[in-house]
Amino acid sequence: MAAVANLFSDGLLRSLTPAQLEQFDDETLRRLANIVRTSQHDHMESLFTQEVASFDAVPLLWLTQHTATENPQYEKQGLPFLAPFPKRSYYVRTMMTSWAAVAWATWRAQFHREETVVQTANEDKCAHLIDYCRQLLDNQDPWLRDRHPLVKRSTYALAWRGGGEGSSIRSGENKIRAFHPTWYVQDESAHIPEGEACLGAVLPTGARVICISSAAPGWFADVCQR
């Protein structure tokens, strides 16, 4: 196996002719194929972990080419049930801001082993947002599922072996005090009565914060106007 690996690492494998490859037995060819496949996956993994704005790397590469979302209205709309994120500079379908935030959180958890807590109005919405994570994980390339297995999977949380977690909790400033996440996403901030208090509770943790919402008067509108 070491000799086979050295052959690939020396760059000789790519230059072999079909006649030369026929000299290898089936077991050696299988090992060579595994080495090539692992090398390709390592290269893709390096692209997924970069931090640049591009459809050729980072979350947009993963979202638009290597995983898919599920469309429960696909029959009525005449669309495929599974489809990747669209390659657009902006998103439609009710802006897709919640989807984009959850996709970002899932990417950070899987590829950077970070923890994100998404806080929203009620438990039904919590389950809905975690299902976004589930869709991205279940529909990604099989080799990615093998490389990044889950050790926890529930209605409100997902956790990866080796680190990384995404959780969704309902509104309440005492709810978020139990967490010390890397990222905090507040969904529909303007419609959460305790939204400002929840945000105040998480800020001392040093978490990076994303607040998104449809328009409504109140504390969130005041912050946006300021």
C-alpha cells in the first residue's frame, strides 16, 4: 500500500498508459482508485473551507453543486423535488434570508466545527429551521456524509462527530443564556416580543450575531433606522 501511495504522490500515476495500468492486479487498481478518489475529495474539502466570496469555493460551491434543498410544493410548481441553491447574486422565494442564514450556520458547523444557535418565535419554527439543516446534510454528496457523520440528530439540534453543532431554540432571554455559541442567528427579530432582551443576553458571550426579519414596527425597526 505504501508503494502504491508513493507512486501517486510522486505524480507518476497520472502519466501511466493503459498498457502500464493493465500490469496491476485488481487489488492494486482498487487501491489506486481509492487514492485518486481521496485526493480529489481532499481538494474539494479545501475549497469548501476557504473564506472567499465565490461560487467556485466556500458555502456557495457546496450549496449550488454538492447538496440540495427539498421543495414540498414541487408538484404544484412543476419543479424537481430536489434542487441546489440557485446561482444568483441575490435570492428570491420570500428572499430566502432564513434559508441563507441556516445554510451558513450548517456550513460553519460541518466544515469549521463551530456552534450556531438559531432563536425564533416558537417551537414549530424551531423544528422548521433545523429541518433546513437536515435537508442540506441528507442531500449532500455521499462522500461528504461519510466524512462528516452526525453523532446527534433531533428535532431541534444536530451535532457532528469531532465538533460542530446547530441548535434551534424558541424565544426567551433565559433560553439563550444556557448556550455560548460561536454564531447566534435570530430569525424574525421584529416579531419576537423578547427579541431585544434575547440579543442583550447573547452579546456578552462574544458570539457573532445575525438578526433577520420581515418589516414590523418596534425595537428591531428602530435599530435598523439608527
